[in-house]
Amino acid sequence: MKKSKWLANMLRLLITLAGAGIGAAVAAAVRPFLERAYPHAFSGQDGIIILYIVLCSLGAVILFAFSYSIMLRVMRLSGVIERRWTSMPTRQIFLSAMGLIVGLSVAALLHLLILSVGPSLLTVSISAIVYVVLGTVGMRIGYQRYSSKPSRRSRKHRDALNMILDDSIAEDDDALGEPAASIPPKVLDTSVLIDGRILDIAATGFLEGELVIAEFVLDELRHIADSADTLKRTRGRRGLDIVKQLQSELKERVVIRERSGDDAGEVDVQLLKLCQAVGGVVVTNDYNLNKVARISGVKALNINDLANALKPMLATGEEITVEIVREGKEAGQGVAYLDDGTMIVVDQARQLVGRKADVVVSTVLQTSAGRMIFAAIKNGAAGKDS
């Protein structure tokens, strides 16, 4: 606690000194004008010293008064920049850095041209603005160059760049003794957070890489949690609780993605755009989003597909004991369920509702909606009391 307070005081001191420096710069800028306008007052050293003292003190007092606000904004900005850069793929960082270097190189050439007119406060100010503008423009061009969908002509250039980057990354990884393959971030949608099984899957270690949660997904969860409908409100709050548990258990692996300027449209559309921008994989249990993602060229991980794949497989002719819980749709049928929720339709078991029975598996159907099993009573045996 004392260490953090000492650091805050040091930062306030540095900000105050910066304010004094700004005041000195302003005094140096206005000094020639004051000497011409008031030659008697500023002809000697006393007037100039008073000018510097007043403006330096004024600058220091102003920045000292706003030091807490400045520190807070700087910390927020650094947090946003850190989260943005940690969620960006290596290639996107490389292209953004290259764009920044090119922009600053062009600004350096223009700087020499501007200073050839003569050094002054105006030319130095224009040069500083040129550096900031061209550096920002170059970095954004590199960033958007990666995010945008490449044309046929530019795809060859990107493939060549990928080969260069892959080779360089592989050499670095060999030197460090780490695998060369990069792990794409996993972008979670609203349905998979409400479902909650993503917490157990991530905790087991089967889901590698960063888990990205977009702000517009959190907004949708908050909207559902504020719904007047009790069921929707419960689902929304469960989703927010899952986000909190993911952050608590997985720490830095969970990245909250800030909103960008092009966030518009439905949440599913924004999710696919985000996956394309960061080179990520969408994790969902929404059947329609899963299909649209694959059509859009975005890899999708469906939690329901994983659950179906992990269900125990029953072979035709296998004998099991189940409890008939209700009547089936067809005449004489009974319905039972396995422990994992798989439905079993048993012929001639209508009279055994509420009782256990030995059945023999006759058919196993696997569909996109899940697995369904058909069975028959073993040797027409009577049911057992449950």
C-alpha cells in the first residue's frame, strides 16, 4: 500500500514538472512578442525572470490540479492498448508495426523539407503534427490491411508474407524450445456463456489459447439479465456469472475485447467479423451460427457436437437396463433416458411406465440434433419395480 502511494506521488511530481516545462516553453515562445510590445518592461533580466517564474508556476499548478485525472486516463489508455495488442495475431502486429515505421519514415523526409524553410515554433509544431498523423495513418493501414478480406492479387503477397513470418517464427521457437504452431484465440458467443459448460471444458485444459469475450456479448447478457421475463433474467445472470468465474479461474487467458468503430449489426454478424479480424475460432452451441460461420470461412467449435461425440456408444444387440419414464408417440411405445440424456424408444413398453426393464438395442440413429436409440423388451420379459 505504501509502495503504490509512493509511486502515485512520484507520478504527480513528474506531471507537475512537465507542467513547469510547458510553462517555460510558452514563456520562450511569447518572449519575443512581449519584448517588442513592451520594451521597457522586458528590456532587462528582471522582467524575463518574472515571466518565466509566472508561466512555469502556472503550468505546474494547472497540471498538478489535473494530475489524478491524467494518471487515471493514462492507465485506462494503457490497459486498452495492452488488451488490444494481446488479442491481436502476430501477423497483424507485424503489419501494424511495419505501417508505423513506413509512416514515420515518410514523416522524417517531410520534416527535413519543412525545416528547410527555417527553424521556428511554427515549423516545429507542423513537423510534430506530421509525425503523429503519418505514424497513426501508417499503423492503421497495416492493421486494416490484415483485417480486410484479400483480393486474388493480394492473396499471393499475403501467402509470401505468411511463409516469411512462419519461417522466422519457427526459427525463434526452435531457439526457445517451443512449438512453432500458434494457437488461435477462441471467441465465445452469448449462448455458450449462458450454457455454462464452457467453464468445465476450459478448466480441463482441452480448450487452449485465449478466450475472447467481446463487449457487445456482455451487453447482450446484461440486456437479457434485465429482462422482465424470469427465465430470460435467470439465463442472463447465469451467463454473467460464468464470465466472472472464467476470469477468476483462468486469469489472463480471458480477454475482454473492447468495442471498435465498425461494431454494427446483429451480435452473430459482429462475432464473425471479430473472428475474421483476430484470426480466431468462434465457440458456440447455436446450430444456425455454426452453419453461418462455416459458410463465412470461420472455424466453429460447437459444444453440442462435442457433447454428442462424448456420449457412450451403444451397439446393436447390446443389452441394458432402463427405466420407462413415459409413453411414446406411437402405440405401445415407452420412452427411457440414459444418464447423459440420450432418449431410448422401447417397443411394447407402454404398460411398463414407472418400472425398470431389460431391453435390447435394435437401432442407433445419429443426427445433427443428437443420438436416438430404439430398443425392444428382452424376450418379452416383464418390468421390474423401481
